[in-house]
Amino acid sequence: MRFALLTTVVAIGAVACGKKDQNQTQAQSAPPAAPAAAAPAGPVVEVKMTGNGSTRAAFEPNSITIPVGATVRFTSVSGFPHNVAFWQDSIPAGGAAALNANMKNTIDNLSGPFLQQNETYEVSFANAPKGTYKGFCTPHQAIGMKIAIKVE
Ligand SMILES: [Cu+2]
């Protein structure tokens, strides 16, 4: 058997003389215009979510009247986590379909996500039938954290 040892020495000279700074390859083009759905079309009504973390929790105010197409912006202020959920049998006929289309990141049927301090959650009442929508906060329903939203 012939055993050949081949030793190859490759002299590598000047592999890369000029090291370029890493260029950001992300396109610098302007972002597309925000979709229309991102901005509330109608008036925005503010509701605070408050509490002491144990015995007291509330929507403030806990009764509001809004026009069709308004957006209710819930802000978690104290005693969080809070969310807003609606009783399917305590909203106008057709209201569930409208809310399901408008509520983002739901955790259950007609239930918004839990909010920590200063987090907000917007519920648009676009296309919502007129009437009263009764809602609650899931963690604090037992201690009476409820809201009535009248759409007219
Ligand atoms: Cu709550």
C-alpha cells in the first residue's frame, strides 16, 4: 500500500484588509402609514381602574354614557391587575359581535387582557348597537368592580 502524506501548506495572505463596520441592513424607508383602525375614530372616554389591592376596586366612573362609535380607554391606576369583561347576556342584541370584532387580545369571551400599572386598554364601540353594556373586572368582580356603559 502506498501511503502518501500530502502536506499542503497554504499561505493565506491578506484575507481581509479592510474590515467594514457592520452596516445596518434594515431598510431605511419610511414606515407605512398607520392603519386607520389604530386611531379611534370617535371620541375617547377615559375610565380609571382603581383599588387597594384587597377590599376595594372600582371603575371610575362606573357609569358612563357614550355616543355610538366612541372608544372607552381603561387605565389601570391602582390595585391592579384589572381587566374589563362584559356579560354576554347583559349587553344589547348584536353587541357581542361588535365587541368581539373590536376587542383586542382577549383572554376569554368578551374579556380584555389583565392590565398592570398605567397600562391601558381601549374598547371601541364602533358598530355597537345602542343600549347598556354591563361589564366587570374579572379579578375584582366579587368585590363589586362593575361598570355600566350606555351607548346612545
Ligand atoms: Cu379590577
